Amino acid sequence: MDRPLEEQAKNVILDCIADGVFTIGEDWRITTFNQAAERITGVPRSEAVGQRCCDVFRSSICENQCALAETMRTHRPIVNRAIYIVDVHGERVPISISTAILKDAKGNVIGGVETFRDLSMVEELRKELQDKYTFADIIGRSHAMRALFDMLPQLAESDTTALIEGPSGTGKELFARAIHNLSARRDDPFVAINCGALPDTLLESELFGHKAGAFTDARQDKPGRFALAEGGTIFLDEIGDVSPAMQMRLLRVLQERVVEPLGGIAPLPVNVRVIAATNKRLDKLVRKGVFREDLYYRINVVRVALPPLRDRREDIPLLADHFVAKLRLRQNKDISGLSEQALACLLDHDYPGNVRELENAIEHAFVLCRGGLIEPAHLPPTFLSGDGIPRPLRQPGMSLRSLERVHIEDAIRRSGGNRKAAAKELGINPSTLFRKVKSLEIDLPATDGRSRSDP
């Protein structure tokens, strides 16, 4: 084949690839530039070829962290590193890049190649999921969480005392803040205190305040948390840990709506909404005689039960994406998400620390992951088996239907909404995928993730 025909054939092959592809010579000038690269960057091939790649892409890593330069220097390929480029219109475009060196027939380095994938659709899908399954900063798509989302507005509209029960790390304070922020008291203070962290003498002073001279070192009057929350909401966390004596004082506040500062001689009226929380079963403590029954019924007017994360595993991919996006912004790291194997590790874990433990695991991964996708090796050791590989996906707290739904939704998300590509990844026929989407009541994105040039 003569040279022009060989060049033409190469361009035809490259133009059939959905990802952007370009190659450079040893002088760092672009030698090939396919149609997908034109579409993603907005730069015509005729203008790109012959230019230095940094002048075409203007990416977030061109100046001092160029992936292609790293590969040319180390001869090690880079796979799926997430970065941003600036297109011809000045818009920032999220992409993932992979790089490799080019060699001639004798093994001499003659340049490099970079492929890149437009993540704009993935970002839009992620935002759509966040918008659809986020309520007052609380994230979840499981049945249990959607039921709580339905309850919150009605609970916020009333002024009644509420009790939030749930294991540590499930976000009890987040729910309390959501109730406050949705209520008519939203413009007044939200004041939180951990009742289990202080002894009675300090807790009484913190809650009700004290007068000057009430005890040693009390040189001036100090308002308590109830006074500071005037007009707003006070959040009494870990109320199950307070002593019987303090339970009696709290009961008086709830019954008479007054507080008496230490060293004071007259009670002070307070106008606050009380939201209490505990990681214990107060009804069991009442039966044991450890918690006052009358106080229990005062705070348990409306009970909000937060499920542990192992009972709502459908929410794990969404929560993980949320934490990745938050940490990527905070740490300015080019991490695009989790690999399928890493997500499998997260789905298999039992989460004694609940959502807080999941967030810590993602933060741990951000420390070890340099860029691209988070892999199992980046997760804490407790998420892996003894030999450092992902444990088999057991899913003890997740139904087969829920697990299937998670995998299908994740495949559609990873494919940028392209149903055909998702079906291929799952190893099923597209018509089978559509039947499963319908039976599992999966919400498909408005666009199908294909470019106009796709079949």
C-alpha cells in the first residue's frame, strides 16, 4: 500500500473510534487527530495537526503535570486519569485520558499517543442523580430513604418535639438540621449539643447557663444553649446517655418551657423546638428503668428511625459519587470515580460506622490514588480480604432485585447513558436491558449518551 492510501486508511480507522485520539512526534507536534477529538475539543483536524498539543488542549495538567510527558519520560502508560480541557468556545470539558509511547519497527521511540473520553454526559448524569435523590443535603434513593424524604416536610411544618433514632454515623444531626432548615424557624439559630460528652455539672451549665458567682470561676453570666437557640431549634444528641437527674431537669423544660440558670432565682421562659437523638433504643432503656418513661413520651412525639447503611445498600454508589465529587473539589485531585471492583468492595462491606465510615473510606482512597479511577488497593484494608483482593460480593443485606438494579444503573451511568453500550458491558441483549429497566422501575436519562455520528 502506498503512503497516501496507508495514511487514508489509518484516518478511517481512527475516525471509527468513539474516543478522541491524537498522536505526537518527538517535537511534541500533533501528527494525527481523529473525528472524536475534533468533536470534543471543537478544533478542526486541519488546525490541530502540526500544532503543539498544549496549544490545542489547554488542559488542567499541561503546564507541569502533563500525562503524556510523564509517559514519554517513564515509558509507563497512564490509564483513565481525569482532567479538564478548555474547548474552542472556552468551556471547561471533563475528560479521562490514557497515554502510551509510540515506537518504530526497531523499537525506537518516535512519539506518543493519547486517547481521551468526554465525561460531560457522565457529569450531567451524576448531577441529575444528585438532584433526583438529594433532599435537604441528604442523599439516598432506597425505599427507606425516600419514605423519610416524604416525611420531612410535614414534620418540619409542625413545631412538635421529635426523636431521631439510628446507629452512630447515620447522619442524625444532618436530619435535624434539615428539619430546622425546612421549618418556619429556619431564620433563627440551630444549636446542637452532645449530651453524652459532658458530666452533669458541665451539661447543666451548658444547657441552662449560669449566673456570675454560681461556682468557682463563674465570673460573669453565661447564657445556656436553650437561651442561644431562642426562636430556633435545639438538637440534643445522645440523649440516651444523660443521668436520671438531668432527665428530670429536661422534663421540666419540655413541660413548662422554662429554664433556670445555675445560681439563678427565677426561671426564664424559652421558645425553642426540641429535637433529640440517640443511637440507643430508648424503649428498651425505659423497660430497664434506666430512662424516664415520662421524658421518653415527651420527646418521642414523632419518631424518625434512620436505617444503618447495610440496610440501604442501594444508596452506596450514590453516596460514594457524592463524596468523590466533594473531595475532588476540596483536594483539587483528578479522580473521576470508582472502578467496578472498588465499588464491589464498598457494596460488600458491613459498615459498622455507617455513612461516616463510607466517607472516611473514600477520603482514605483519595490519599493513595494519584488520579483516574479509585481501585480496590486504594481502599482501607478492612474492605479487602487478607490477600489484598476484593472479597466476593455477598450482599447479606441486599435483595437480588436491589443488587441487579444497582448494577444496571451503574452500567448506564458509566456508559454516559448509552443503553447499547451498557447492555454490552452487562453481557445482555439491549432488548433484555429495556425489559429489566422497565421491571425494575429504573429512571433512564433523557438523552441516550450517543453522539450524532453514532449508529
